[in-house]
Amino acid sequence: MSTPSVTDSVTPTPAGGGAARRGRSPWAEFAVKRALGLLGTMVVLVLLTFFIVRLIPGDPAVQVAGSDATAAQVEAARHQLGLDKPLWQQLGDYVGGLLRGDLGDSFSMRGSVRDVVLSRLWFTGTIAFVAMAVVLLLAVPLGMAVGILTRGGRRRWLDRVFTVLTGLVAAVPSYVMATLLILLFPVTLALLFPAYSELNPTASLVLPVLSLAVGPIMIMARVVRREIAVVLEQDFMRTARGWRLGTLRLYGKYAFPSLMTSTLTLSGLILTAMLGSAIVVETVFSVPGLGLGLVRAILAKDYPVIQGIVLILGIIAALLTLAIDTILGIIDPRTLGGRHA
């Protein structure tokens, strides 16, 4: 019996991982898996929203016909809304409409659900994305500054204060933060940044943005501070410091790029969470976005609007996750195999 040689028993592993071993592009495998995942998410979301909204107490037909309507008028309203059909047929009609790009018509708001959603999407999107920009502009420099100042165990008092303060503020939910802003500065803020008004929409969105941004600023600053502490101890940073580079070039060119993966990943999670938090914040400040529209639709038992808003928010969240994963794959192709193999 012959003994296998070392060259026979050891097979080189391609750098591309499993996809490369099977002769497939990592990007092709990534695209297929993400497309299937997105499709599965949408199917589950459609089914859940369809059945859950029908658990809301109350009868939409009574809401439409009016509280003083006769039984015949209520039945006529139920027939008009299509609620007298079997549940499976209602689901079939809803899914068929979705495949045609039709979200249905609102029970309580005049017009189609698509028009209702589009008219409110701008407000929610503006609040969430501006809040995310504020988070990045403030949290990344703050986290880097504290990490640099406390490098190697220096200024332990600053590290303790930073950890305690950011932990306390990050624990405050956005709707509580919104209430605190109103209670702490009732006169000044009411004059500068009133509740939503079409006459001054920009100023009206300042407080909602702050309510969404304060907590995530603390969370991201903590993550950046932890990541920069690790980066500063790497060999390449020790070498760069030996070159006696300027502070801006040293940390901007060599340290900051190492934070991009973790920062982008966390940004995607925060932005997705902001879309959910905006529901309550918009209600507090009377901003006519998707959140306030969803609350009013729930109170009115407006099934199509509830389903449409939840579906749109779910699609946006899924697309944000896909965009972040794609950007991470471009920056560091190793994440394609690591996250999706």
C-alpha cells in the first residue's frame, strides 16, 4: 500500500472560500441568497400584516358607516369594503393587487393607499436620514476623540465618565427623549421649533430629528471608541506613529478607514430602528409622516393603510440592509463569504 504524499493530502484552499471552490462568483451567490431572503421576508411580512390587522378590536364597516348607522347600512359598507368575502378570498385579492402594484384603497382616508403612503413618506424619510446624518457627524468624531485621549489607559476618569454618560443616555427611548425635550424646554423650544406646521416645516422637524438622534449618537460613539482603541494598538498604527505624521493625517488616513466596516454595519441597524421609532416620535410632534398615519389607521381600523405602511417600511428596511451588505462587500469582499456562505 502506497503512502499518500504531502502534496496529495493537502489541497490548497482558494481565497474566495466556498463559492470559489465550487466555481461560482461570491457576488453571484450573494445576489441569489439576498434575493431569496428578500422574497421570503416580503412573503412573511404580507401574511403577518394581513392576519394581524384583523385581530384589531372593532369593525371597520361600523367605522365607515358611522356609529348611528343601521344594520343594513353596516352590511352595505362591509360589502363595499369587501369584508363580507371569505378570508382566503380577501387574501387572494390583496396579493393579486400587490402583484399589480396596487396597495388598495383606504377605508378612512380619501384616495388610494399608494397616494397616502407617498404623501407621508417624505416626512418619515427626511427625519430618519437627517437624524442618521447627525449621528454620523457627531458620534464618529466623539468616539474617536475619546478613544485617542484614553489610549493605553490614559485619562481613566474620562473613560469612566464617557462610559457612564453614554450608557445612561443611550438607554432612554426616543419617545421618552421627545417628551423630555418638550418638558425641559417648553417655552424656548416651542418658540424656536414648534409642532409641525406647513408654514415652517424645516423648524418643525428639528425636535423629531434630535429625539431620534440623541440615543444612537451615544451608542455609535461607544462602538467607535471601542473599535478605535483596538485599531490604535495594531502594528501598522505603531509604525505610522513612528513616521511622526500630523495628527489629522495619522488618524484620518490610517485609523479611520479601519472603522468603516463596523460603522456601516451599525449605521444600517440604527437607521432601520429609526424608521420604527419615528412612528411614536411623529405622533408626539404631530408630524404627518408614516408613523402618525399608521397610528390613525389603527384607530380607524383602516386595514389597507395599515398593511401598506407596514409593508413599505419593511421593504425599506430590507433594502437598507441589502445596501449596507453590498457596500461592505465592495469595501471588504471577505464579508461576502463570512456573512453569506
